[in-house]
Amino acid sequence: MPTISSTELFKRSQELNTLLSPCELCPRRCLAHRREGQSGYCQLGDTVLLSSVLPHHGEEPPISGIHGSGTVFLSGCNAGCIFCQNYQISHLKMGQIISIEELSQQYLHLQKTGCHNINWVTPTPHLPFLVEALADAVSKGLTIPLVYNTNGYDRHEILQLLDGIVDIYLPDMKYGSDHWAEQFSKLPDYTAISVAAIREMYRQVGTLQLDKNHIAQRGLLIRHLVLPEGTAGSSKVFQSIAAIDPQIPVSIMAQYHPCYQAISHPILGKRITLKEYQQVLEVFEESGLGNAYLQDITDLEQQDTFFPDFEKPADRIFKK
């Protein structure tokens, strides 16, 4: 749970609110007047657009645990990934407007159902509202850890306002090359921005800390999705992480599958091979990093927890 009071949480939400219009919440600093009816690059205005809230069992073991991660799927995104598996909500904006009070009640309901944490997915464009709802929920008894589940394209200055609020940072480190970051995700200067963001996250929470049941309570866990033909630049990604702290755990994901605009793409229009995944694991070992969460690439086709369909009810999103 946040280490600052509900009063301080509300003050932070108001500080973030001043950055909403003109919008400077993410590195794009698109300056959209979101309070005056304009939408930012993220396609969002001055309300929370919520897709789904559910206990999610498909996150990394220390995040999902036994009872699931209390996942808050938010619509809109500051990235433009042509292969996004959540494209229905990130690009097509499926979701419903929800009030601050309703969002606070959702946090408390997730805690009541036994979820190990509150997991904000793609939180950056929604931050003022998320933190304001958190202030209300904390004043009403919310105590479980907060997970900040982000694509890594975050301003470190904004992250500084989350010091004492976020318990667990769960960022992507998508690319080791700005070329592919721009080509596939429309993310200019991604490598430098993501490294600076992750350094700030590490400064705040350190490496991952687990309780006696191996459930994460605090710390940093970085995700890296392996892409076809080495385009994620895994070696550079791992080197950048090792330079911060070789003890930082990395989730090396094999779940890539073509969807959205990537289906007919000459590079991204295919799944990765077992050989490609094994090569990335070899590079990981050579980087000096030592803690990893892996996926069984041979079993992914049999699993349904990685491939959502947000047109379905919340309890069926991850079911075929």
C-alpha cells in the first residue's frame, strides 16, 4: 500500500491534474487541452475510460499469486504498437467512462475478493484520476500493494510524483533500438526514455521483494517481449538493465503472436520460433543478469491466459 497518507495522495493527484491540460503526462508532451474537450495522442480526455476490472491469473507468479492480481484494464495508450494484443482497448478505445468514486469502489472490491494487489494497466494517461481514486480508497481501508504496469514510455519527472504511492513497478522494456521502437510502436527516443524511467523506478522501490508465500510486496520486475528476427534488440535491453542492477528480475516473454496491424507484416506477421527464444535466453545469461521468469514457448498455444478478447464479459476475457 502507499506509504503516504490519503491527504498527501489527494495532493499528488492535484499536482498531476495540473499536467493534464495542456497535457505533459507522458514523454510526448502533446499539450492537448484535455480539460477543454481535446484528446491527446492517447485518445483520452478528462475522464477515466475503463475497460475491465478482474482478478487476473496470467501475470508473473509473484504478481498473480494464488488469488490473482486485481487488474484494472484502462483504455487508450500513449504508444502506437501495431502488434498490440490489447488493441481493442488501447487503439479502438473499447470501454466505459467511470467516476472517481466508482473507481475507488472497484479497488476496494478487488481487495475484498482476495486479490494480492491493485494492478493498473497502461496507467500513464489516466494518472490524475487513478491517484485521486486511490486516495479515496486508502481512506476507506485499502491496504494491498499497488502495481504500476506500464509500457516503459514514462517521464521520470512524473514517476517522481509517484514516489511513496507505487509499491511494485512492472514496466516493459520493449526495445534496444530506437529504429524498431519508432517503426513498430511509434515511440520516439524510446531507449533513453525507458532507461531513465526504469532508473527512477529502481531508485524508489529497488529489486523485487517477496513475502513468505512468494507474493511480490515491493520492487521492480521488468518485462521484455521477444519479437521476430531479433527486432526487440534483446541484448541491448539486457545490458541496460544489468548496468542498473544485475539483480533486477526480468520476465522474458515468448507469447508474441501477430494481431491487429501486424498480421500481414513482413517481419511481425509470424510467431517467434523456439530457436529465437533460446537465443535470447543465451544472450540473457551472457549479460550478467541472473533472475528471470520464463515462458514455455511449446505450451503457449494451449494456454488462453495471454490472449485477451475485451468484447467478452470480464470473467471471460482470457477464455477461448
